[in-house]
Amino acid sequence: MGVETAINIAELREHARRRLPRMVFDYIDGGSDDEQTLARNTAAFRERELLFNVLAGVTDIDLSVEILGMKSPVPFILAPTAAQRLFHPRLGELAAARGAARFGAPYAVSTLATQPLDAIAGAHPGPRIFQVYVWKDRQLVADILDRVRAAGYGALALTVDAPVAGNRERDRRNGFTIPVSLNTKTVPQALSKPGYLLDLLLGGPAQPANFPLPHAGDVMTHINTQFDRSISWDYVCWLKDAWGGPLAIKGLSRPDDAVRAVEAGADAVWISNHGGRQLDTAPATLDTLPAIRDALKGRAQIILDGGITRGTDIVKALALGADAVAVGKAYLYGLAAGGEAGVARAVEILKNETERAMALVGRASVAELGKDVLAG
Ligand SMILES: Cc1cc2nc3c(=O)[nH]c(=O)nc-3n(C[C@H](O)[C@H](O)[C@H](O)COP(=O)(O)O)c2cc1C
């Protein structure tokens, strides 16, 4: 059965599990330490109940939103995720971008992308976001920004929740690194998935394509050494100035930090715990949303990610005050399972489910979604 017939995101996940060596599947699927935050992100959506109005005169559903100055036909963004040629060795980000583009869904490109950022732009007319980190080498970031601007990206996201890489124990157990190194742990895993292995050998190592790695080796080690842990909110002011366009700060979990982000120049607060991959036991993103929304008092837009696998999840986050949401794993399962077609199927599933959920709660547009559709 192909990805086109997958009924939901959980089925795409099963397709991905069958296709990928265990180490690559676990890199997508796993979290840090005991994976409590990973589980909480999903549980928080499950625990909330949706209330529905009937006979609400809802004929056409309008899912469109404006986020970071860009119009989008759907209220969800494909979140930035590293090294997509690991998940789809031949095309990686190009396949993901094309799949998203079929529905005009916003696509966010990671600094750790394994395809050139201008080639990705060519595969996805927009809306597009580029994600950067807090790096010691500001000249390196400034050079990347020049290329991001030249390639016509509409907005920037600064990820702040990864001053060190999280403790991903599945990766350590599996001997997983980026790029994949061949050793006694990884070779048997790769050999057990010959289809993937062939693609990997043809595609070559999944290296970052948008900045030079100073020396050969593991990308996560490089990130750990590049991250400037001495810096503070003045970096946001510098970045806003250097970029000059719409800016989101990604990886916020507390109202005080959300307010600081806005004071430093952020146009959007991106509530995220990196999909439960960084600080374990941090709260579910959905649970932090009400206090952050209240603290911001409408001074910045809100994006939320973490644990979204259903249209009802999207409706809940929008009803609680997010202006848009983002999904990571949900589309990566599609990418791994079927490249462009798999990503397109993930987007289609989420779009259809969101439309259906809106019709069932009796709301015709995102603007009509408020707290009253949630119980309690
Ligand atoms: C495999 C993987 C790689 C990721 N790489 C990055 C990255 O390079 N930069 C970043 O800001 N976030 C990264 N993230 C976090 C996502 O942008 C997003 O916050 C998270 O996936 C949302 O949670 P969800 O996967 O439950 O939807 C990554 C997530 C995953 C699953």
C-alpha cells in the first residue's frame, strides 16, 4: 500500500518505521531522557475536549491565516527539521518543499538543511521561513542571512531552546550520528533496510549544505561548540537589525521570556519545546499557551508546535490563541515513507481533518475559533 492511501498520520508513521533503519526512525520519533515531555505534548491535546455548535450555518470553511506577514491557505507550518536527506536520501528538503508547495503550506528550512537554501526556494514558491541558531560566529550568520534574503525567504525564526543538544538516549543506544557513521551498531541496522541503504549510498552523506563544517565529524558536536551560551537577549536585537524582516523566536515556554522576545524585536513568539527533544519534564506546549497569550496581550503573533498529529489538535491550539501551529514529526513520517508524495499526503490529511473539525464545531474561519469551543 502506498502513502497516498494512508488514512492518518499514525499510518504514515508506520510506513516510515517499515522503510527506515531503526536509528533513523528513532532520531525522528524520539525525545530526550525519559521522553516525558514528548508524551506530554501529545497528551495535552488528547485531554482537552472540543464543544460543538450545531446548525451553525457553516458552508465553506476558510482555513487561511496571515503569519509573519505571509498569507497561507492553511493554519499550519512545516517546522524546520535538520538533515532531511537522512529521511529521504536522494532529495531530502527538495521533496519536502515540493510536497508542501502542492498545498501552498508554509515550509520552514533548518540551518542544518542538507540541500542549498536557494534550491529549496526554487522548489517552494512560498510562504517560506528560514531558521537560524544563536551562533558565536555572527559573520557566518550574517553571510547566511544575505543568501536567505537573496533567495526571497519571507521570515526568519531564531531557535533558542538548544544551547546544548538534548540527551537523546535512543540515538546513543543506536550509535546514531549526523552524518551516519558506519560501525558495528549502525551497519546491521542499515543492512536490514536495503531499499533505504541503496538510496543512502546513491545520495551520499547527509551533510549540512548551507555553511562550511570547519572539520569533519558529527554535526551535533559542531552545534554544541558553535552555540554561543554567553549571549543574551541582545542577540535578538542584533539579529532583528541584521535581518530587517519578520522574525519569530522559536523555543519559548514561559510568559516572561515571551515578553522579553517581543521587547527585543520579535514579531512572533513560537511556543515550542523542540518536540520534547531538549529539556525533558518541560511542560506540554499547549499547557503553556494560555499564560503566554495573556502576557503578550496581542503584541506579537503566536505559533505553537509539539505533539500535533490531528486536525482537532490544530483547532484546539488555534482556539486557545495560537495564530498558527507547526508540525515536525507529522510530515517527516510522510517524507521518509514516500518523499514528495508522502509529505503532500501528510499535509492533505491535516488540512482535511482541520476542515472537518471546523465544520463539526460549527466555525467557518480561524478568526471564529475562540476559547468557547473548548470545555473547562
Ligand atoms: C528530526 C527532527 C529534527 C529537528 N531539527 C530541528 C532544527 O534543525 N531546528 C529547529 O529549530 N527545530 C528542529 N526540530 C524541532 C521542530 O522544529 C519542532 O519544534 C518539533 O518537531 C515540533 O514537534 P512535533 O515533532 O511533535 O510536531 C526538529 C524536530 C525533529 C523531529
